Amino acid sequence: MSYNPSEYWHERGKKYKENFRYNKNFVLQEDLLITYLSDNLFTSDVTTKSILELGCGYGRITKLLLTKFANMIKEYHAVDLSPHQIENAKKYVDSNKDKLTFSVSDIQSFVTNKKYDLVI
């Protein structure tokens, strides 16, 4: 049996959010990300940024960044392979809708002509 990411995440995405268990490793990941971005990208002299997030899942990092850096993010595009995850993310990240767009795509097929300040 071979691994097919599209099939796997289409199926797993249906239950991922309800089975997700937040733990200290996720806290550490978020703290490191926020510290790094605060020190290197979201500095006081810069106010507008555009972000592309590939593999946004149910929106955990999406919501974190849009909350923490709300005044500095101009545009945020979140992409995931699973349509179920995108629907979960739309519900979970229920703010900054004027800055936020979603799309369903795998990384290999995703095409954009836009340049982003940060790709996650």
C-alpha cells in the first residue's frame, strides 16, 4: 500500500480537529515561532505584511499569528489539502476576515503570482 497524501488528509481531515490534543510541545512551538517572528519580521518599524501558510490545518497557527500580529498583517492566505480542515479553520479563525482568505490545494499544485513577506 502506498501513501497518497491527498487521500490520507481528505479522510483524516474530517476528524483531525476534534481529535487534536494540545500539549506542551505545541506551546513550545508557538512560543518559538512568536519570538522568532517578533525579533525578525514583525518589528516596530514595519506595519504591513502578507503571509502565505501552506498546510494550515484547522487554523491553529493562523489564529495565533492573526491575533498576535493583528495590526501588522495586511493579508493572510491559508491553504490546506483537506477541504474539511479549511472548513474547520474558517470556523476556528473567526476574526480578521477582511485580511484572511482560504483555499484548498496541495503544495505541488498551488500556484500564485503574488509575492509574500512570509511563507509558513
